[in-house]
Amino acid sequence: MIARFITSCIAEQIRLAPDKFITVCKRFKDQVLLLEEPLRGVAPMLTAIRKLQSSSEHLTALHPEFLLLCLLSRCYKAGLSILEEDVFEVDQPRDLFLFCYYGGMISIGKKWFRKALELLHNVVTAPMSTVNAIAVEAFKKYILVSLIHHGQSPTNLPKYASSVAQRNLKNLCQPYIELANSYSNGKIADIETYVEANKDKFESDNNLGLVKQAVSSMYKRNIQRLTQTYLTLSLQDIANRVQLNSPKEAEMHVLQMIKDGEIYATINQKDGMVRFLEDPEQYKTCEMIEHIDSSIQRCTL
């Protein structure tokens, strides 16, 4: 009944009583979650957002509710239409925090790590008078996604982050800071030992999957370092140097990295030798200029 009402109601009338409409929609969200059918709420909630918005730049109280439904139903693609829109008008600060946090989680689910970093960065640097649980959880994921995507985590928050965040977030996320420090040493055995010792903590935070992805990404970082030193290496040598169990595992990692454009190499199947190649990119396309510019902006934060 509520889904039909959301579909058929007139937007101009709804905006005359926005609080009542938001309350009804939130109860609708609670009901589909109670039925364990979050997918049933995705389309009606998106319709409700469009009717409540004064413009596409308006972040309503229903945005985080919609993204939560997308997240729980694994309907990540539906959330993309909302996440791609610029936001300049916010009703409540909490809505912005939740919108960026849920959006970051959806982006992680789709492995859009750059977008996830952008959204999580917005949470931890947003103005706040007191530290809040959303920012703490966002900072934990921000550290892990930074390790996965960049191979390093920022040691300090940007200067424009609030003084509250500067003082408290690192202390409240100490296991993740220590994980990042262990990662920077480049020794897989050390980080695996640390993860095993703190497994319960990461699991209780629902971050163990991300932690495992961060550990796995260290193999890629170590292989990338080899390309800066060697022209050719055997798969056995690569396995030994990056602490993989076998040449076969090394081959799988190298092939995946070639496919993802993270390294340039050829593998001679006959003798098991890997030849590292120069980057064929000419660095003269518009896309590459934008990529370089975004990298410069990130480094100057």
C-alpha cells in the first residue's frame, strides 16, 4: 500500500509536508527489512527521493535509507545513479555522514576503490563538533581501502579536517593504524601474524574481508617493486621474493596484474621466465592528463 502511495502521490503536495512523508518512507524501509526483503524497497525509495528533492543537488533524509536498502539487497548498481550526483544542499549533517558511509560501502562492494576513498574521505573530513561512530567506522575502512588501492595509508588527516577528527580518530582506530604501519614494512609474514592476532577485532568490525584484501594487495605491491629492479625473473624467483607458495601462484598473480594494467610483462610458458616491459602509455591523452592531475591533487592533501 505504501509503495503504491509513493508511486502515485503528487510531488508538489508531498513537499508541503516533508517530515510526515519522510516518516512514512522510513517506516516503509523498516517494514521491508523486517520482512528480510530489502530489494522490495529499492525502487519505491528512489521514487520517493525524486519526489522529495527540490533539485538533483539536494541530499534528503531518504538518501541514506535508499543506499542502505541497496547495500543490504546487493543492488549496488541502483545506488550508482545517486552517488554520481553532486551534493550542495544538505538538510541534516547525519544524513551526509550516512550517505557517504553507505556509498563508500557500496563502492567497495563493486570494487570502485577510488570512489569509495572519495566518499569515505568526505566522512572523516566533514565538520564535526564531537567525534561520532559513523566517522570512526569510515576511518577504519578508509585506511584499508587506501592500502588496497594505493599501497599506503595517509599517516595524518588533511589540515582541513576538524580538530575533533584530528585529535580522536587515530586513537580510536589504533589496530588499523598499526596494520598500516606493518603493511608499509613490506613483510607479508609480519602482517599475516598481526592480522591473525587481531582477527577477532577485525571480524567484530565486519572488516575482516577488507583486511584480507589489503594483505593480498601486498603481493601485488611487492611484484610491482620487482619490475623496478629486474628485466627478467623466473616464476620461482618471484614466488620466493614475494613469499608465495609456488610458481603457479606467482603466475596467477602476474597474469591478473597484466590483465588489470598494473604491470607490463610477458610470460614464457616454456621456461617459466617473466620479462618485464616498459609502460606503452604515451601520456598524451585527455584521460591520462586527468589521471595525473588527480594523483597530484591527492599527493598535495
